[in-house]
Amino acid sequence: MPSFHFRPMILQCGKYSLPLDRPLVMGVVNITPDSFSDGGRYLRPDAAVAHARRLIDEGADLLDIGGESTRPGAAAVSLDEERRRVLPVLEALLPADIPLSVDTQKPELMREAAAAGAAMINDVNGFEAAGALQALAGGSCALCIMHKQGQPLTMQQAPQYRDVVAEVDAYLRVRIAAAETAGIARSRLVVDPGFGFGKTLAHNLSLLCRLDRLTAAGVPVLAGLSRKSMIGALTGREVGDRVYGSVAAALIAAQRGALILRVHDVAATRDALALWNAVESNKNND
Ligand code: 9MG
């Protein structure tokens, strides 16, 4: 935790300027029939909005709304279908006055979501699609640049790295530079190692252990570990039963410098962070 005199990074996130003086909790809102953790539960817009409001009540600092599953092997969704799922939920949540992120890989939807009031675009494809960075260059919304190896259909078959931490770090730095070249200020950028996206358990553990290395690029790090297969592999638990493991993983990520935690279980994560924050703040009294 930063000390009292520490000047926090500020993330420009649409109309919000978020001081990153403590890790923020990003609640996941999946409007998909097939997400690995909660697929189909919130496919109807009113169910998704009600779920989002629950996450806000639990203390979410921001929400990530997605209309296309990114789990390994997931079916692609057309632009029209993704738009039909995401935009009504985004619009219904704007009055909640909380930064809303849209998880999409499609430049057209990035542009439409930003125009509709999204404060962040979260792209598991690192804004590599033609026109993705340009779609956002003129505005103020934040960009979460995530690393993945391969494509969702096959990415978990045989991921390989010589040095996973160095390679992910190098990729993220290249994408930061690409965003800056496209005219996007560094203060709008977030990076993410992409746990589970073309990574074995050993790769995920190396990245979590050395997350501090990724913070050195000077851009806030987002970590998404919640309910992932890595937690299942380490605890032996099914996806609906991974809350404790997910909270532990989020706390470890925060301790290693992650400033945004993408989670399904907002209340549980907030409680764990409250304890950590209290202990860390107490250091200043010593
Ligand atoms: C959409 N999505 C699923 N997992 C994710 C993760 O780990 N990070 C980000 N940025 N997005 C994710």
C-alpha cells in the first residue's frame, strides 16, 4: 500500500479521474449464454442490470460489461448480437454514476460504447484489430490492454513461452507504445497479463508471482483471476465454488501491485482488501 505522502497514479476513465491510491474492484457483468463462470444467468437485460446493481451495492468501484464470452473454445458473436446485448445494459446503468467498462474486441462496438458513455474499453485482444486504437483515439475513455497467446478456440492447447514474464511485459510495452503513437495518453491506459489466456498453470503462477515486474512500465495493472481454471486446479473446486481461492488470488495480486481487480465476488473481495488496507495504513503509525 502507498504511504501517506505517496502521490497516486490517476487513471483517466471517461468523465472520471480515478485516483489509484488503493486497488479498485471491478465487478463482472456477463451478458452471455456461455461464460465459464456464470453463463446464461444474466442474458436478459433486466437480469444483467439487476446483477450489476447488486455488485454496486456490494461496493464495486467499476463494472465490466461483456456480451461475448472469452472462455477457451467460446463461440464468436456477431456485431449486431453483441451490440444488442451490451448497449441497453450500458445505457440502463449510466444513471448509477459509476465507471462502466465494456469488454469487446470489435472496433465498431468500442466506438459506439464510448459514444454512449462507457468509461473504459477492455479488449482481451490488446486493441490489435484494425482500427481499434483509432476508434478510441479522439475520446477520453480508458483502455485496458490485455495479453493473450493464440486465439480463444485453441489457446489452451499448448501455450509456450521461453520466459513468460519477460514476454508478456514486452508485449504490453509494445502495445502501450502503439496506443501512444495513435494519440492515446498514457494516463488512459491499463495493462493486464491475461491470466488463463494462452497460459498453463505454471505460466499463470509465474505471472502472479512476478506481477510487480509488469508495474514497472508505469501503467496501472489490472488482474483477472476470479473463478478461473487456475483456481480450480489449485483448490480442486468447481467453478461455482471458487470464491475463497479467488479472493486469495485477488489479494495476492493487490499485494504485488495490481491496482484494478476484475472479480465476480465483489463483497468478499472488498472485505479482504479492507483488512489488508487497515494493516498497511497502520504502518504509517509506526
Ligand atoms: C473479459 N475477461 C475475462 N477475463 C479477463 C481478464 O483476466 N482480464 C481482462 N481484462 N478481461 C477479461
